[in-house]
Amino acid sequence: MLLSDKLRDFYFNLQLSEQLNIGIGVMNPYNESHVREVCSQFFNKYFSDNNKRILILGINPGRFGAGVTGITFTDPVRLEKECGIQNNFRKNPEVSSVFIYDMIKEYGGSSEFYSHFILTAVCPLGFIKSGKNINYYDSRELTLHLSDFIIKTLKQQVSISGFTETVICLGEGKNYNYLNN
């Protein structure tokens, strides 16, 4: 099984085992067929091998980036311009996507970068409260609800990457602190 197949299997089968019922909605873009189609193109383009990759862990998908495209830190604009994958998503830029793809350009571009790394998230599903993004650590109740899910999906992602010696945490605040506890 190629890395692209493992990633597809992981993302396309993400499910929370329990309802949140705490006034916070779940963003699971992988339930949408057009997101699955774009993600499949992305995975096939950059991960059709069995080489190990280092995980770079962000927080969780946002509503203008991975919450739309299904690809971590990749908004519809970067997906098209930097990854060469045409899409019909509304072309809203997302600030963290701009930053990440500036870094990817400095690394040598998308092909070079993705041959060494997988961008993903501590929590691979996103959350909305009152129409705005909420991070998995912004609500103690949400964090407690997600604890088993996060641990399970982190273990899966490390296994998929094949690289168990190093994981990079993007950021030094609450995401980093959560990973260290």
C-alpha cells in the first residue's frame, strides 16, 4: 500500500466516536465528495511512494484552509498556484497557508517539501463555535472530549509517516504544551 493510499484511508475515515453536545460544531471536510477528489489528486501527486516523511503538526483545520480543501495549511489559492491542483472552491486566501507556502517555496517548492514532510494536525478535524474557528485546546470541555481521539489519530499519523524518530510541532504555545503533557 502506497503512502497516498494510507493517507486517503486515514483522512477519509475520520469520525468522532461521540457527539460533542457542547455548542461546538465539527468540521469534517472529508465527508464531501469534491474534497475527497481534490485530496486524492494531492495525495497521488506528492505521496505515491513508500518513503518515510517527517510529520509537521499544526493545531486543527481552519474554516478557510484545510476546513475547505481537506489539505492541511492549504487554502484553495495555494492548492491551485503552488500545488497545481485545479479546484472549484471559493478562492479565499488563508493567512497560515500563505505563511506555510512561503516557507515551502524557500525549501525548494512543493515537490521537494512534500518528498520529506507531511503537514497535518494534532487534531485532524476542525471546530466551529458561533461561526468562528475554535482550536481543540480553546475549550477545556472540548479538549477532554477529544483526548482519546487525538491520541488515537496521532498514533495513526506517526505510523503512516513511517518516521518515528522526529515530529515537528508548528508553534510554541498551547499546541506545543499540549503535545508535551
